[in-house]
Amino acid sequence: MKKLFLTFFAAAFFSSAIFFAQTNSPQKFEFKYKKGDSYRILSTVLEDVYVNNAFNHNAEILNRISVQVTDVDKNGDGIHEANFMTSENSTGANGGIFSYGEDYKSVFARDSFGKYKIGDEYFMPVVRDVPIFPDKKISVGEKWSAEGHEAHDLRRTFGIATPFKIPFTAEYEYLGIEKNSEGKILHKFSCKYEMEYSSQDLPAEYLNLDFSVEVPARTIGFSNQTIFWDSEKGYIDHYNEDFKIVIQSSHGNVFLFQGTAHAEVKDFVRTSNEQNINSVLEKIEDLGISNVSVSATEKGLTLSIENIQFMPDSDILLESEKIKLRKIAQILNAYPENDLLISGHTALRGSKKAQMELSELRARAVADYLIKNKVRDKYHIFTKGLGASVPIGDNNTESGRAKNRRVEITIMDK
């Protein structure tokens, strides 16, 4: 018994010594890139909006970024291909389910310290060169500063064809390490910056624009971030932020945006390959699920539920379809790190507007059922209504129309 206690005490002491050393030893931080790496960043923003000091609305904004490192050049810079999507849910619209927004593509290089190299044809990401690490070991409590910038899309408001870049100086401090809920050691940093710009800061060629139209005249703001770093992966694990932006318009109106943000970075499995398709097909057969096909699509692996049954001209699922969805959930649960896109489709019946509305409602009904059954939470499932715009059958026949009345569930790769 004594020997067992001493062994346990020695192990505990050794573990504590390692943790103490990791906490107090200077560390060098750098981004690590490997060709073929894939990850997803999901940022949730909770924002209050005021107009002329009066509360206007609150919004929940979801930014979904999927990234693949396509190459690592001779300098060690990672070449990234990224897909950005933003969806906003104002004051609880859509029952809390996020519609899939517009996609933005971006290609950029990033060096091991965090510095971007990106062309002016790309408007995303907005915040660039955060974080930036110095080329040396850093001790707990040490501070440093680095230049960064935000790149804003002013095509609609100012007609500017390239990103409008607002420089800032970010102030950093290494705060030490923390263990997450899984016992993994993460390094913690603070990052703070302020920014200010006005219409006079625009390039000279844009100053002859028609300012009778309401446009931003002066913008001020700040960002306070706490960044948690995974040294093993050489990338951010997650971060928290609070922010405030005030825009004074050319017509004298004042718009205030303030709130908080949280972002998580996750690896995900690429599903759209022949092995996974065959595996899912076998599972569908084993579970006895009818009228479901599987294919590799642009966004991932798609399960198409043809002739899905709702109450007539409604979004109320029949019980038979709920049973089918519970079986499909067993397949979806095999890919827990991948987001889901639920796309609704209709046959060619009624007006185009009615088709789009019904297809979106039916996609939301399926998404809501999957959320209630804990297949995903609302931040990892998206909906899109496509009406009758993507037929797979002949709308002149009943069998063709049945194929077109479908809901597709995509296990997303990007």
C-alpha cells in the first residue's frame, strides 16, 4: 500500500513539474502548415444595434469559414483556399435556424508568424494579420505589438472595386496556459486594437463620388480578443471577443454596433469520396431506407430524400418521414465534426415565389427535427430553399415530379 502511494505521489509530482515547466518556460509560437490540412472556423456574433441612440434590434450572426491548405511553398508559407459564408438571424427570425448565405471565395498565403499575402480581388477575411507572433521565445507576461489591418467591402456604399484597408496596431500579451475540458494544454493571449477612419481617408480617385447618398463619413471602433492557441497543431483553438463600432453617416445619423463573438476552429473529415459513399449506401440498405440516393457534390456528400412526404402544401412532416429521418440520423452521427446543409426542392407547381417559400419551409422543418433529435445544434446546421430550380426528374410526369419533391442533406466538406 505504501509503495502504491509513493508511486502515485511520484507520478503526480512529475505531472505537476511538467505543467509548471510548460507554464513558466519561454515559448516560441508559430503557425504550422501541412499540405492537405482542412479545418473549419465557426464564428458566432451576438450584436446589439442602435440608431441615433435608440435601440433598433439585436442580431445573431454566424460566419462559417472552411479552409484547405493546398500547398506549402519553399518559404514555409501555407497556401490557403477558403470559402466564407455569413448568415444573420435578427431577433429570432427563422425560429433560430440559419439559412445558408452567400459564398465568398478567397485564396491567400500566410507565413509562420501569421502575416497574410492576399490579392485585392479578395474581400475575405476582414481581419488580417491577427495574431502575429515575434520571431523569438516569449515569456508569460511579455507584451509586444504588431501591425494588422481590416479589409472592408465598400463596393455597394462607395463603389470601390477593391477592399478598403484600415490599418491598426494590435497590442498583445502572453497570459500563460490553461487546460480545456479535455485536459489539453492551450496557450492564452490577449489582443487589443482600436481603429478610426473617415471618408477623407479614401483614395483620391474616390473622393468625387456622389455623397448626397447616405454613406459612412466616420467610423471608430475597438476589438478586445482572448486567443487560445494549440501549439501541437500550430493554430488557434478558439477565441472570444468583445467589440464596439460607431458609424457616423454623411446625413448625420449615428449607428452603433456592439456585442461579443466566439469562434471555434475544428478539423473535419472529407466525406465526398468513393469509400464513404459506398459505406453510406451500405448503411442505407442495412437500415431499410427507401427513396434515398447518395452522391458526391460540390459541398460534400449528399443524401437525397426523394418524394419526401409532408401534409399537403405544408411543411408538416408525416410520421413515416420522421421515422426515416431518425434512421438517417445514425448515418449523420458518424460525421460529428461536419456541418449539415439541408436543401429543399419542389416540383414545378404554383408561382416561383411560392415554390421558393415552400422549399425553404420544408428544409427548415427537416433541420428543426434533426436539431430536436440532437443530431446537430443550430450553429452546425443550415437551410436553403431552391424551389423548382434544380429538377432531377421530368415535371411532366408524376414519377418525375415525385423525384423533384425532395430534401437533400449534405454532410459538408466546405
